[in-house]
Amino acid sequence: MELAAHGPDTYVGQGPRYPWEGLYGGQVVAQALQAAALTVEPGFRPHSLHANFLRTGDADEPVRYEVERLRNGNSFFSRQVVARQSTGAILNTSASFKAAGPQTMDVQLAQLPDVPAPEEGHEVSWGPLFELRLVHGPARAGDQLSACSWFRVLEDLGDEPVAHAAALAYVSDSGPAWLVAALHEEACTPAEPWRPVSLDHAVWFHRSFRADNWLLLQASTGSLHNSIGLARGRVFSQKGSLVASIAQEVLLRRPRRAAGGERAVSGERAVSGERGMSGPGRSRGPE
């Protein structure tokens, strides 16, 4: 997650190689948020981010994050970040930061879902950075297909809010995208699972939290048309505080086949198998 300065308001990061092709979308979003935060004055915390994936990222290349300072206000700072590789721009992100002012009214109607504790969940982590434990679903709830999973980063992130926001942004790409693929499989039962790839990704940060403590991601989706689905997510602390909201538009693609007709290797387990929270969105735009 580290970034190196590379000129005025420009930073360079590197993404690890995972079994699937391309960079993991959550990795690029998290680094873009960190790059934007490096141009913001102390005392401002992440408020929201909106990311649009443009091209597939290459894990063999570093990523260059170019930050534009759109506005410095008294209460909000606005930034735009373009992530580039040799092929061109792979991500465009707008990020907002809010001044950490005095506590005023706090109203929350959303409640922590009644689900098992993290210790009772099914471990479905696919990387060494965090734990991810599925405790509910996917299951129908009214007009939605929903699932709940607990997650936490394994390292102590300290007290800097940006680090915790970036960690949440990283993990947030692991649930909603997979759930859209599960909705597709439930509807048509394809012979092979289709691959979910991220198109748009948004996160709103509501309250203070620590990503190195357990957080619950409640994801849901109820719409899929022309291979594009929309999923939403809410993130709660163990004490029931709603700390973030997520929205993600996901594109489903047919499995690619290697030479000889064999199925090409992909990073996610088959949705038709364990049905674990395992299908992370990749950093891929429309082709």
C-alpha cells in the first residue's frame, strides 16, 4: 500500500500479483485515495470516493497516480486522481475530505444485522492482508440477494484515519462484485461461472472506525441487465455503528478459454462451488 513521491502531486505504487489477470481493483482504489490524501492538510478525513475503471491494470508495472487539487474549502477538500500505466489511464477517481469538526447530531436508523460472530464464520480470504469470514448468504431477502461477512486487516494500522479508510476501500471490492455474479448464476445456472469486473465504485465514510478491528460488510443486489449489475453495501462496527456505505456497478464476462479449449485460469473460486465471498473485482474498464 506504500506510495513513493515522483514529482509535484504525483505518486507511484505497485500492486502484488494475484492468480487472476490484471490488478485487483480495490488495490488501485485504495492507493488513489492515499495519493489524494497526501495533498490534503492535516485534520481532514476521507469523506467519499468515486472511482471509474478505464482499463485493465498490469501487475508487472508500477502505477502512477496524478493528483489534481480541485478545491480547498473551509470544510471540504476535493481532489481528482488519475492512475496511469504504459497503456494509458486505468482509473479516474474523485475524492472528498472533510474537516474533523466538533460532534453534532448523530442519527442512525440502520441496525447491525443479526448474524453469527466472526469466530463462527467461514474463512474465505484470498490474500494475506486481511481476514474475511462469511457468516450469511447468499440468500434471498425480499427483492434482494444478500450476504454478510466480517473482515479485518491483520496489521496494526495505527491511528491515522486515512490508513483505515484505504484499508476499507481495499476490502470493499471483495463482496459486492461477487454477489452480482451469484445473482447471475441463480437466474440462469451457467455451465461455468462468469467473471465479475468493476466498472464504477463508490464509498462514503460516515463515522470513525478501525479497519484492524472486525467490521461487517452487508452486501445486496437486486438488478442485473445486459451483463451489468448494481450492488450496494453497508459496513458496521461490532458495536453496531454504521461506518461506511458502498455502491458498485459490475460487468459480468463469459469465462475465457485457453488454447485447446481449456478454461483459462481465473482468480476467483467458482461461485457454483463454495459460494464463498471470494470473487474480487478486477481493475478493468469496458472493452
